Amino acid sequence: MSRSDLPALTIADLQSLLRRKEVSPREVLDALCARIETLEPKIDAYLSIDFQAAAKEADKVDVDLPLGGVPIAIKDIINVKGQPCTCGSKILANYRSPYDATVIQKLRAAGAVPFGKTNMDEFAMGSSTENSSVKVTRNPWDMSRVPGGSSGGSAAAVAADAAFGGLGTDTGGSIRQPASLCGVVGVKPSYGRVSRFGLVAFASSLDQVGPLTKTVRDSALIMNAMAGHDPQDSTSLNEPVPDYTKNLGRDLKGMRLGLPKEYMIEGIDPEVKSAVDVALKQLQSLGAEIVDVSLPHTDYGIAVYYFLATAEASANLARFDGVRYGYRAKDPKDLLDHYGRTREEGFGAEVKRRIILGTYVLSSGYYDAYYVRAQKVRELIRQDFVKAFEKVDAIVSPTSPVPAFKLGERTADPLAMYLADIFTNTGNLAGICGISVPCGFAKVNGNQPRNDRGSRSLSELPIGLQVLGKALDEARIFQIAHAYEQSTDWHKQRPKV
Amino acid sequence: MAKASDLDVAYVSKLARLNLTDEETQLFQKQLADVLKYAEKLREVDVSHVEATAHAIPIFNVFREDEPRDWFTAQEALSNAPHIANQLFIVTKVVE
């Protein structure tokens, strides 16, 4: 195999080569470096790359470890010692992490090599990665379109073979939605399954770290290394971690999959709907039974999410005060001026908007009407899932109601952007696990005229199927997603970049 | 439930210690009024018998042994500070 073909490998295939000593970790890293240098000017998935530090690690790594010698891209909201951690924000432009997040410690212990930090919506607030203060990441399937977000950098890098796998974070869909829009696999673990220590907090009761990869098996491998209890995160669950690869390859006979009738909304793209319909038939042919279920409070999900997530964000982002780290405004005349201008100059528009909304819903006189009521409706949403999971083993739906939208299309209308998470954010509110797996393509008019007569080329945009499972039932959603994936060849399609 | 029109972005920005330009204030006033209007649907829900959920999983107080362990040196803790002197964070003057 030519060195330049290495970046197209899955993690599982790369490991076979590494363990047979057909390539060295250093050669893998160099091949990836060359690929990134070619593609980065087009896609802009990375915010920082440190090949020198990665090469030192690659030179001494044990390839027999579970992820031995596998380079992993890290969303720039997770602390990697000695590296920048900008969160896509001007306020952290010059920040360098003094420590490793627990997930990074665990990945290193498993032999993985973090080498670069990926672009994202500022503080993970957004669904298109356009809220990054640094740069615009493009969807490798159509450079005029968004990669989704907020983990758009990791999703775009994996889709373009500019990463073997990446970490993202998912607060309302920020792993699954970009995975869907970029045609890769993305997993949001159950709340508490993966440590949040060293993850810069957005909404602490919703945030989870998870993998973005080319295949379901690769995500299971990363979860094997990353999941588990962490004494440094009091919300991490002290439950045993199963081997997430153990159910891969098992069939779906007797598996009951719920189809929520509330998800068949207006505004769902017809090609997304038909791709998911075909995927459901495929799941049936694999032995699964499709069962109608009801999640009656689904329609309230976005409203609940935006009150709770912004409330928690307004408190979490109070730490950015220009005292201990981060940007500080020049020559403040007093302390209020120091705080007010530091935050004005350091934060971008969407972060400001959410701090204002979150502060408002927590403020005296509105706390009960907005915040407490939203918490109560959250409980009803959680109970919807508990009741549904009494009847079914997992729930299936589209991941996103639409394929990748155009850059700039939704930036002027925050509410339209918020609705991008309509099928994903109830999973965060309920604390359950979810995965997005490629399930087809939508054909849309491309950006470039195809020929001299001016007729337009067709772009193919990936569509994602979401599988939601009970809390801590990751092994089952991996089994379902893997069985589906292996019976199709969607995951083998790669964008022509 | 409060009305969307109650939101006063200029006042809330003071609570949040976040200065906004006049343009931002006006823009957010309109955009967040739209969001609040959308969220009025929460009023329809009967929540009279529901306990508020702060977390999706039941979390109780979590304790650990109070033991010394290695952590940042003073230098590491100060490594990202915008202004330091004599191993201290220098802050904007608080009292006259």
C-alpha cells in the first residue's frame, strides 16, 4: 500500500497494519500530515496542529495497545497539555492548556496520539461551525455548505480522510448533527458515561464527549478507551464499561426499534425522509421489527433546551472575567468596565445572545416562569423515553431534518439555526445515548457550473440515521448501527476533495 | 408565565457584566423576543404534578477523601493570566 493511501484507512484497518509492523506510527503520522497540508487550505478543519509533539509520542508508542499509534483529532474545547484550547473564541485566543483532560489521559494510556485541535462553533454554541471566531470550516461534500456543528471541524476532517477519528462534544446534537451532514459516524454517550473533567463547560447537565469516525467499529474502539468513572467528575457514573465491540456482527433478530410518530414533522426534507424510510426497510430485512412509539413532549424539546442550556451557559461562562486567564480589555477605568468590556470584546454574537437569554431566564421574577418550568418539562421528556423504552430496544429517526445547508443561509436567524437540533436535543435532555450513521445521499444543485452551457452539477449530500438507546445501553446502539452499516456501502463513499 | 415583551436586553446585559453596542442591544431584543415567543408553547404543558429535573440521572452528593495530591504549581496556575506580578494575579483596582 502506498503511503499516501494510509489516511483513507479506518482505525481498525490501520491497527492491523501497525501491529503487523507494515507501517510505523511515525509513517502514519507523516502520511496524515501530508494529507492535511493538501486539504487544509480547502476545508479549514483545524485550529492548531502540533506534529512535532505528536511525532515524539508516535516514536515511543506501543502499537499493541488498544489504540496504539492511532492519531486522533481533538475538538478545541478539550484540554490537551501544552496545546492551545481556544474554544473557537477570541477570549481564549492565547490560552495554553496546563493539563490533559481525563479523556485525553485515557486516550494516551490506550496509545492514541492527539496531534491537532479542530474548529468549532464558539464554546460549542451553534449547528454550523460558522460561529467560530477564527475561520469557516467547509463541508468536504460541497465546499459551499456547512459541515454542521458545533463539532464541525472534527466531522469535516474525518469525512475528508484528514483524520482517522476525532473527538467532539454533544450538548444538543453537536456530534450527531455534523456527523450526519458530513457522512461519518458520531456518538453521543449517555450522560455520565464519559468524564467531563478538562472539557470547557457549556451546559454541564447536557455536555458529553464522544467520537466521530469513519465506521461504527472505530467509534466503539474509541469509546472502549474513553468511557468510565472519573473521580474528578462527580457526575460521571461509577458503572462497569462493557466491551463495545462485543455485539458487533450480531444480527438484529428479535430487536424492536421504535419509530416516534412525532418526528414526522413538516419541514423534513423529502430526500431525508425517503432515505430513512429505505433504511427502516433495511433494518427490517436484517430481522428488526419496527414499532410505532410516541414521545408526546417532543415538540417542547427546543424550547426547554434553549432555556436550560443558556441558563447553564450564562453561569459557566461567568468564569471568563479577564482575571485568571484569557483576554482582558485594555486600560479599564474600574472593575465593572473591566468585566463589561473584556466580555464585550472577547465573546462573539451567538455567545453574547445566549448569555443574555440565560441570565434573563435565571433572573429574579422569571426564574420560576422560565427556568423551573423548563426543568419540569425536561422531566416529562425524560419520562417519554422511559415509557417508550419499555416497548422497544432502541429508537430510530433522521439525525437532522435537512442535509447540509449553505454557508450563511441561517446565520441571520438564530431560531432557524436552533431548529437544526430538533431530533437530537431531546436525547441530551433525557441523558440517553445516540449514534448517527450514514444512510444515503440527497441530490441538490451544486455550486459550480458543470459545463460551458451553464447547466449545474449535482452535489451529493450525506444523510444520517439516528439510533437512540437507553442510558448506558451504548453496546446495543453500536450493534444496531453496525449491522445496518455493514449491510450498506454508504460508509465507503468518500467526498472527492 | 412572563411575556416575551418583558425582556429588557440593556438591563440584562448589566446583570451579565457584558457590554453591548446599541446595535447589538436592538438586534438581540428582536431576536430573543422571537425565541421567547416560540417558547411560549411551554405554557400549554401541565406541570402541576412534576418535579423539576436538574439532571437526567439522579445525582447525590459525591464525596472523596480529603487527601493531598500533586496539582498545579503556582507558576502553572499563573501561566495564562493576562497580568501577573510577584506570583500574584493583578486585578483592576477595586477600591479608591
